[in-house]
Amino acid sequence: MSIIGVINSDKALNKLIAKELNQHKHRYDVISYHEETDEILEYLNFDIPEIVIINFSDKKFNKKFIIEQIIADNWLHNFGIVGIYDKNKDDEKKLLEELKKTNLLNLFDYSTIKANLSKTIDIINNNSQVIFQREISDKLIKKISGTFEIDNDLLAVPCYTNLLAIFLFNKGYVDEEIKIQTTIALRELIINGIEHGNCKISYKEKFEQLKKGGAQYKLVAEKCKNLEVAAKKVILEYEIKHECSTFTVIDEGDGFDVKRYQAWLKKRDPYALLGRGIILARSFSKKLSYNTKGNEATLLMEHKNVPGISPVGFSKEEPVHFKKGNIIFRQGEESNFIYYILSGKYSVFHKKKHIGYITAADVFLGEMSFLLNNMRSATVRTEEAGKLLKISKRSFISVIKKYPHYGVFLSRLIARKLVRTNSATARMMIKLASN
């Protein structure tokens, strides 16, 4: 079940959006339409939607200001954005540049709403565990892994690649530049799998299509009129660990002579369009390898610890640096401070027994005892050098008064943690009962 918001004042477009969502029986709690800038911010801050459809060609609200606010509090505004625009009024490349620091999952022109909107929402809903796993901490899982089964549809590819890149960015595994590079590398490999693998589009056909200014997705759609071709899929497998990510792209084509192709790449004109995808994927990754058949590519991306950005409300608080092995607080101490996690990994001990880890994905550290005025229920120690915002009760209350939506976010954060804890307890009880 998704909470979907629509930021758009065009009534005809709103009618089309609602029709697409209802026609394809999308499940959603709320769908509301907004046009005033203040009303939009209030909605984003207090309703905290999971998916927001934004018309970036709408002149009724301050687009630049809204984007700036989303970027400024991206720890709060971690919803998936589906962007639509009028290609006769706005340039796609310019929009993508403006939105690169946001959780943009897909961007398409008005004319392709019918072809794209429902499909994009489906992809997000079916894989919501990826975009929203920012809240899952390392004490629950050591790695994230999964599989995407992708149709021969070039317009849907950005949604899949952005889901993974945004997750890496929100977890603090990559910076903005590597986020973009990851998206490009995966996109190029998947497109190669669709075009040359499944659809058997030759480089000559592709070149001729580009030469006459034709859209590549239309060439793919033409090939997919053959039902046997249309039935083929591209599989994207991912395994994300703290230190690196591995992505494997598999198509159902006949493959190619890998050694011969690699030799050709070395001799090709560096400014030529053909072969550019693999060159980009290789340059952006730690390692790119192929299986013998040539229909499976494996991409390895290294992570680096990227410090988080202080939320606007806490930007005046001075960050505190901790070295490996430092004690943040001990079990039984007074809870005078709440900590906002900018970076680092922290071990949690209860009665000297190690019970898990906390990272930037958990957002806060020590919030339960802090809010309940209780003594610390555990001891927390740094496992690697980290940085925290140490926030006193006076400062915290002042910020909540100025930014009341922070209280809503914190309440939801705690509620979700409690749900996860209750679920884990229930599973344990079931397991014990079955033994």
C-alpha cells in the first residue's frame, strides 16, 4: 500500500494520472493534488508520502524552491520521485541535472504518461523494499540481495537503476558522483542486454536509427512485435554489502565473442557512439567481467564511507568526531543527549553482551531512553571512526518547535522500529514453539 502525492495544477493531467492509477488498480492510501508552494511543503513534511508525482513544467509553484527544500532535508524527504514534464517547454538534460541530488526514480514527457506512469508505479511498489530499506539497520542484515526481471522496455530501465543507486546513496555507501556513475553503468549494461542480446539489434541498425534522429525505444518496440522476442527478459541480480556492491546483468540472447569484442574496443575511435556503453560501465566500476558466452556481465562497485548531511533543523549543532573504540554512552547513564548519525558504525551491548550494530541508516542513536527520560538501556561503542551530532534536550525541543514535522518523522521512525522489533519477537516465539 503506497501513499502517493501529486504536485500538479493542470486539471487535465490530474484526470489522466488518476485514470492511469485507477485503471491499473494501483493500491494507494492517499492521492492529493497540490499547486501552492506552501501547501506542497506542508504536505511533504507532514504526510510523508512514499511516492510523489511532480509536474516539473508546472508554473503555478516555485519548482526551484521545492527542489532545494527536498535536497536540504533529504533524510526526511526520502520518498521516490516520479517526474513528468513538457518537452516543448523544458529540457530533459537540464532537469536531470537539477534533480540529481533527489530521489528521482523516473522522468518522462507528457506524451508518454500512458506508457510510463503505471509501469513506473508498479516497479516502485513491487520493489519498495529497496528504496525504503534505508531504515533497515546493519543489526538486522549483513547484506541486501535480490533480483529484478526487466522487460524489453528502454523507458523502464532508469527506474530500476535509480532504485539501486538511490539506496546506495541513502545508506551512505556512495557519494553523489558515484551514485550517478552507478546509474549510468547499470543502465548501459541493461540497454545492451535488451538491444543487442534479446532484440538482436545490430550496430548498423542502431547507427541508422540514431542517424535519422529516431528513438531507440521505438526500434526495440518494433522488434518486440515478435512475441518470441517480447517474451525475453533481462535479469539484474544485486548483492549489496557494507564495503561493495556486485551487479550481474543477464540477457536471453546468443551472446558474443567477448575476446574479439574487447580487442575491437581497444582499437575503436574513442569518440564513436558504438561501444560507448561498455567503456562507460568499465570506467565507472572497480571491475567489469563477462561469462564465456557473452550474455552475462558482472559489475563490481566499491563503496566509501560518505558522511551524511546535517538536517536543516540541526545544522547549527557542532558535529563530534569519535575514534574506533570510543564509548558513546554506557548502560545505566542518564539520557541527556540524542545523537544524529552522520557517519560510522556502532556496536550495541546489553549487560556486556553484543546485540547488534547501528549505522547512519538508523538516523538516530539513543532516542528511546532520551525521549522517555530513562537511563541508557545499553552501551554503545564505535566500531569504526564516526561523526555524530550531539543534541541536548533544550536544542531538540527548540528544533521541534521550529520544525514540527521533525516530530512526525521521528514518531514514524520509532513506530517502524517497534514494528520490526515486534515482528522479530513474533518470529522467535513461533520458532521456539515449533521446537
